Amino acid sequence: MAKSEVRSSMTHGLSDQAPLPIGLPSSPGVGGRQASSPPPTVGGGYPDICTPSDFDFFPAAVEKIDPRLGELQAIGLHPAWLGVAKTIGVDAFLAAWRVLDASVRPSERGVLELQLRSYRSFLRYQRNRYIDALAAGGVPPTEIRSRVARDLGENLSDVTIRRVIKEGYRGRKK
């Protein structure tokens, strides 16, 4: 290669001996290749002023409590109803409360008094419908008993199965 064809990274007229402008160190090299200055004796790492993060990285994991739950508690709502409001949401609870209030006459004290069957009675109703449907399909009582145990986790006697089949799922005689 001829001298005129030699290429160099120094295409702007600067050479290794030329002083650098504006007070930059005069040692050769760039960046981490600066060998003339020793590393600092202190510093680095994270500052001691860090505080816990307030960012909500996992919005589904953070439970947001509706402030209206406190208002429901402040008016003296029974803890069971507060649990219902927390479980289904305050808006759904208020909608249900409005329906109940419109359909049940309040007592002289302004209290809604209504009867609500236990949840267990609903589960029993569903179980009996299942037994009745199996019996209507021609499944024998011993097989119904094993299916109820497998599918519903209830161990029933053959007598109970026959009674449900005889009375029907509504508890009435056929």
C-alpha cells in the first residue's frame, strides 16, 4: 500500500502527540483505556438514600380495599354482610341490598328481617337433582352411590339414595 493510501483512524488531523482540546487528559486512548488516572478510592454502589418502591408491579396481587366498606361498617352493618360486600364487591352488594329493601318490609326499628336458607340446603338440592337424573337414566342405586361419592365427595347409604329417588329432588313424593 502506498503511503498516500494508508488509512488511519486519525482522519481529522489529530495525532498521538497533538494536545487534546478543552482540558481533556493528554494520555493516549479512549474510555476504559485511560491509564493515567487511578481508580477512585471511595464511591460506587448504591446511595444509602434508597427507599422502598411504591410502584405497583403486580396489580392483581395487591388487594385494593373499597373505602365504602368502612362506611358500611360505620353504620353498623353486621360483619357477615361486610364479608359478603367484600367478597362480591360493594357495588354488587348495594344492588342486592336495594332489591332486598324493596321486597321486604322493614321492622319498626328500620331493620330488614328476612330468612335465608343455609348454603348446605342448596348443595343438598343439587345433589338430589343429580341422583334423580341418574336414576331417570336407568343407573342402578349402587352405581349412583359410587358416582355421588366420586363426583360430589359424599358417601350416602343405599337407603338415602332410594329415598331421594322415591321422593324426587324436591323432597316430594312422586
